[in-house]
Amino acid sequence: MTLLCLRAKNSPHILETDQQEMTLLCLRAKNSPLILATDHQEMTLLYLRAKNSPHILETDQQEMTLLYLRAKNSPLILETDQQEMTLLYLRAKNSPHILETDQQEMTLLYLRAKNSPHILETDQQEMTLLCLRAKNSPLILETDQQEMTLLYLRAKNSPHILETDQQEMTLLYVRAKNSPLILATVQQEMTLLYLRAKNSPHILETDQQEMTLLYVRAKNSPHILETVQQEMTLLYLRAKNSPHILETDQQEMTLLCVRAKNSPHILETVQQEMTLLYIRAKNSPHILETVQQEMTLLCVRAKNSSHILETVQQEMTLLYIRAKNSPHILETDQQEMTLLYIRAKNSPHILETDQQEMTLLCIRAKNSPHILETDQQEMTLLYLRAKNSSHILETDQQEMTLLCIRAKNSPHILETDQQEMTLLYIRAKNSPHKLETVQQEMTLLYIRAKNSPHILETDQQEMTLLYLRAKNCTHILETVQQEMTLLYIRAKNSPHKLETVQQEMTLLCVRAKNFTHILETVQQEMTLLYIRAKNSPHILETDQQEMTLLCVRAKNSSHILETVQQEMTLLCVRAKNFTHILETVQQELTLLYIRAKNSPHILETDQQEMTLLCVRAKNSSHILETDQQEMTLLCIRAKNSPHILETDQQEMTLLYIRAKNSPHILETDQQEMTLLYLRAKNSSHILETDQQEMTLLYIRAKNSPHILETVQQEMTLLCVRAKNSPHILETVQQEMTLLYIRAKNSPHILETDQQEMTLLCVRAKNSSHILETDQQEMTLLYIRAKNSPHILETDQQEMTLLYIRAKNSPHILETVQQEMTLLYIRAKNSSHILETDQQKMTLLYIRAKNSPHILETDQQEMTLLCVRAKNSSHILETDQQEMTLLCIRAKNSPHILETDQQEMTLLYIRAKNSPHILETVQQEMTLLYIRAKNSSHILETDQQEMTLLCIRAKNSPHILETVQQEMTLLYLRAKNSPHILETVQ
């Protein structure tokens, strides 16, 4: 199946195939048992928590959102044609980067393939989904204990996989320059998701065994625990001695063994609980030996999970992973491990500290891989592995940037007092005492426990994953400690929770049908995504209410900002009436305070934190007119950005995108605009500047230095939708932003010759010529360009990853072969989009109001990140060439595009007429068929289904020579995989 074999209206025949496509997470299918029992087990990417998800598989167009989470009535969602699915609302953006390494074996989701056993029988087959780009990853495979595939989950015969020498690679064991010794370590933790594998075989044999990535909230999941050795932690990976875990009964190890209605006994079982990623802890063994020790990463919302918190050492960090000296963490009562505080070179003392605050999300191990890639990469997703991160903990106000990642000299960032770095304003200036409270460990996703309400009623309720370090949150801990779960979302009966004083809203207390009164309570922390709450308006009326991470699109949330010190949600996005928000002092803009209709005055306020994506502000033009306005997502460490910090607390939005009149932004000299302008080889001086804000990920552009030297350099991360941004492209070497999206007048952009807009036109060794190419790759998110329609009028223009919600985008699809954006989502008039022929659904073509017809379009494939193709120029020269999701950095990938009709979409999913696609010559390209050393002939083979990530297989070339070989989702880089393909299926 495609990565998500999602939404294939007529994909049924796909399922009819023996090698059943299993979606990434086919999660929580109430009746999922038959899924496993059925040959065509469809596992949606996150097929999460669909109460009645069974019919989903039966339904043609059922959209499965990436997180299709929290939909109170989500069942009908699946029943609905336009069901929204976010392809990778999680880490998809970054997963592509991962795939650079040659020999890495592992199917991205090589999950539960009923007949997949022979796959495992092959040596070295397994590669982590993201074991990508490990500079020296080859030796990884050469190591004996290499960890299983990213999700090498529940493979019926997966045990021998571990027996294979070079097979295993951690999900993120990516780019670890010296990672080899990791494998050389005795207790090397099982692969990130090596789940239930060694003895898990019977799992598949069991009918109802829930094995989805998040096996969350399975209504009937209780018996799962009753099954012997079934539950392995989602990432309980590579624990050399972890076997007994499986030997223990009822061991709850599911990644999200979350919300198991009767999961309580899980904790009662000895050694059951394994941290989501409690991985590779050199001395972690005793953890399992401890009673009730670690709840599952998401052992969330267990109906009776309350006592869990009552246990002293139960709280394990979300990803307490591979901490060399992490053992004492468990020994310490309150040691909060960062979510991904992973492998920090000097991180040990962190654990030694009692009150260490976990990072907001230290999320997306997916991103951590990137970290390992570069020499100076020592920065975890959440400023992990910061070479000098030690002082971080020592400093009081050191805010980790959401992705303050891999900055070679980023340490001083933490040294700065007011640097807002955490995704969710983590480790706020006064947050320390929080840890002083005992047992306040919040679950990572303590989400949606059907009956979790009483949880909050309990005294020591766990803090939300992100309810961290709110500037004034101190009293929170002083309060009864009712920490709302990270995602305590849409709990059916959660309303009264808020009735309690100071109850921390869940990270995503989103769209809770009855959550309105939540805000009526004083100091209630808004959930991370307290989004679109139907009646959420009064939320802001309360003082100091923490806006949800994504208090986004709250229909009546306008008054939110009127309250003083209200922390805007991470994505307080698109609030219809948010204009006055900025008028309030110190209002924290949401992460994505996006598209605020009247947000212009935002910048006029002094300490207003711009939203992560203060995007698409209709009148935001004057924002740029303000002096120190932050433009890049993190426009961090800009060469001359220091003065930015000189401004009091002005946090630039993550994606300050689509500023109506942002044009002059580019007119500014050294504005950092790339999304990833991080770790530029010569970025060193960036750090030399005191407070230079580097872009969120402008990462590792080998020769990107001149970018900064250019006047209109680097568009903002999302310098998107800049009303007059056109001239940007007029500049020759301007690196288009990751999301150069929705430029009101961007049309001419495409008319310009050198305008490469690749998602990450980052690190392209010779990317200069990219721009020299005519049909320029649209940006990853070239989204919502108000007048972008003509863009598509161009023939081979690749639509951006997220060409989403373009107000007038309809005609876009009217153009032939226009590649839909990754997330061409919610396009107001997107309906006709599908009416166009050959248009490929976007990666997340999500929530398109009329998206059903999308599938009706014939062959348009769009890559998620066709980024950094060394010679990608000719790519566009081909007519129907589908760019691979990440057809990125493929050493010789150029010819790939030369082939006609190559299916390259990231998820080439659920294409209504996708059947013939396979009938088409030159085979569906894998999601990331990227960087295959000899991949050239691959396309020459007829109908070969490329694996989702058939990427970088050292000898993979012949793979395609075989006819119709079903490649594993990520059958990647199998050192000796050649013979596998030699077999005809």
C-alpha cells in the first residue's frame, strides 16, 4: 500500500491483494480483529480511535485523519465521504528527511502484514521508517543488535528479524554519526517500535489483538492485556533483555495502550508498564523489575489509572530513551524527563536534577533523526543532545525552542533570559517549583479516557503533556495538582473537570462539545489545541487562562485576547474575531495564530507573542512594518536578528505566513526566511550574534551561506501569502520558504525561471540551478495563494505540499496535471479540484469540504517534498511525472522524473481510480523512493509497486526489475535485499 493507502475510493482491489496493505496505525478499530484476520487488512495511517471504524474499511471514501482524534461523533466521519485524514499531521513533514541513508532496512510500517513473514526471513531487510540519512548509518546495519524497523510491529514471524544481523534500525536511530556503539551496547533497546515482536507472533494470530501504533482507546482492548506477551510498548525497542517483558502477562506495551477502558490492571501487573520509548536505557532493566513502573507512553485515561499516579516512581518520561545514565531517573521520585530528552550527550545531569521539566513535546522522534545527521546536529527535536545543553537546566529561564535543534552553537540561546523556545512556552521562568510537586507526572497523551473525568477530580492528576512551565503556572502546582492530560480531549463527560479550580486544560482540550465552562473557571489552562470549541468564546474572559495550543479557529474566541496575560494557544489560528487579541498586553500569540482576519495590530502590541503560524493574517501587512517583528517560524538566530530579542518578548509566529502586505519583508536585507535555515554550514556567525533567531529548520544547507548574503534572502518560513511577495522570486537565488504559501500575487512566481520553492530547498548541494529550472518546484506548502490559480495554469507545476485552502484555488485543478498540495486541505472551493483530471490528492488532502470528488481525478501524483533533487530541474520537464513524497536528495533520482506517469505521491492514497495506476507502466513510486543509488531502472520496470519508502536500497535497482513485486512499505536499503525482489510475487 502507499504509505497510508488512504482514501483509495476504489482501493478495494488493493486490499484484495494477498500482501495486504496495512496502514501505519490502523488504530483502535473496534472490530480490528477481523482486520488482522482478513487478507486485505487495511490499516489507516492512524486509523485512530474510530469507534465504529470497521465500516471505514468497508466504506470507499472514508477519510482517516492523521489523528482523526477526538471526533465526538467520529464514526459518521468515517461514514462520510469527505472524511478528513491528515496524512502525517504528525511528523510527516520531517519524516522525509530521514530517508537519506543507503542500506537502511525496514518498512516504515511493516506492520502486521499477514504474509509478511518471508520478508522477515530475508536478511537485513528491516529498516526503520526514518532510519534515514544516517551519515554513517551503514555500520548501523552492520551491528548485530540493530533494532527492528520503525514500526516493525507484530510481524507474525518477526522474531528472526532481530536474529538478523543488520536488520534493525531504530525509528530515529538516524544519522547518529557514532551511533554504532549504541547497537554495540548490550542492552540496546529494541527498535523504536519493535513492538511485541520477539515473541509477539501470536499477537497476529490473536483475533482482536490491538496492535495499532497508538492502540489507543480500544473499546474492548482489555482482553489485549489479558493476552500473554501481547502488549509491547510502542517503542519498547531494543531492550536486549526485554524478553521477560513479553513473558510477563498482560504487559501493557502498546505505544498508546491508551484509554483502555479496563486497562487499570495493567498498572497492577508487575513490569507491565514500559515507557512509550523507554528505550535503550543502558541500565533500564530494573525499571521493568519495579512494580507498576512505567505506564505506557500514553497509558492514558485508563479508566482507573488514577492509582498509577499514586505510585511513586511510576512516571516515566514520554520517551525516556537511551539515556546512558537514565537509571537513577526512575530512582528519583519527581524526575521529569523531557519528552524526548534523548541521547543528550551531556544530558545525564538533567536526570540527576529533581525538578527537571520535560520539554513540551520533545516531540517527533521523527525530527530527532535529522539531528543525528549533521556533525553539529547535536540537538534533539526539542533541543536535544545540545552539545552544551547542560547549562540549559542550570539556567532558570532557558526556554528551549520548539525545534531549537541542531544549532551548532545554539547553547547561548538558553543563556538568554526571555527566549521563548519551547513549542509551548516550556520551562517558563517560574516553572521550576512545578517539579517540586510530587507525582505530577502528566501522561504524554492522557487523552480522551472515556471515563477519565474523575482523573481530574483526583488530587495528583497528571499535568498535561504541554501544560508546562506556563509563565505564571506556579500556583497551578500549588493547587490540588489537577493536571489535565495532554490531550484530555473531548472527554465525553469531561465538562465538570473544568468546574474544578485551576484544572489544567488538556493539551488538546479541543473541540470539547461542552467545554465552554472550562474557561469560566479561573486560571484554567487551555488545552494545547483547545480549538474550535463551539462555545469557547468566554474562555478568554477568565484571567490568565492558558489558551490551548491550537486555540484555533474558535468560532467566538475573539474576546480571548481581551483577557490579560492569556496565553494564546499554540495555534490560536484563524480566530474569526481575534483582532483585538493583540490589543491586550503580553498576550501570548498562539503557535499558529494563523489567518486572524484582523490580526494586523498584533505587532503594535509590545509583548505579544506572535503565533506559531501567525499566518494568513488578512491585514497583517503592518506587522512587517513593525521593527523587530519576527518573521521566520523561528526566524531564529538571523544574522542580524539580535535586535529581535531586544524587543520585549515579541515572539514571531511560527509561520508568520501570508502576511497580506509582507512584501517589504523581503526588501529587508538579512531576513531569515527559510523554514529550516538551520545549521547552515556557515551559519556559525548566526550563533555568534547574541540573540539571532534562526529559522525553524533552515537546516544544514551546505552552500546556503550566500542565501543570507543576498538582499531578499530567504523568504520567511512561510513568508506565505505575501500579498506583494512576487518580487521575492524575481531575485535569483532566493530560497523559497518551506511554505511559500498563498502569496496573494504569487502567480508571477511561477513565471519566473529560477523560482524553486521546494519544501526544504534545503541542503541541496547544487540547489542553485534548481531555481534556474523553468517549472520550479512549488513550495512544500505553496498554499492558499489567494490568486495562485494561474500557478496551476502552468503545465507541470508541482503543487505545494499543502497547497491548501486557496481561496480561489478551484481553477488550479482545472489545469492539467497540476499536482495537488500535500495538504490541499479545506479549500473553500476545492470541490472542483477533483473534477480536474489526473489531480492527485495531496498528502493530507484533508477536510476538503468537497474533497470526495478529489479521488475522481485521474493521475495526478504529487510528492510531499520533492525536495533537493540534485538534478530535479528536468523533473518538471516531464509531463505527468509524479514527484516522490520526498524524491529528495536522490543521488540519481533525476531520471526518475523522466519516466512518464510515475506514481510518486507520498500517499498515493485512495485514488478513486487508482487501480489503473498500477496498470500504468513505471509503477507506483514509493512514498519516499528517494536517493536510491541505482534507482534509475526502477522506473523502467513495469507495474512494480515501489514500497512506500523503497528508498536507498543499496542494491534495490533490480528490485524493480521484478514484475509486480509487492515491496514492503519501507523495504528499504536491504543490504542483501536484491534476491528478495528477484522472487516474483
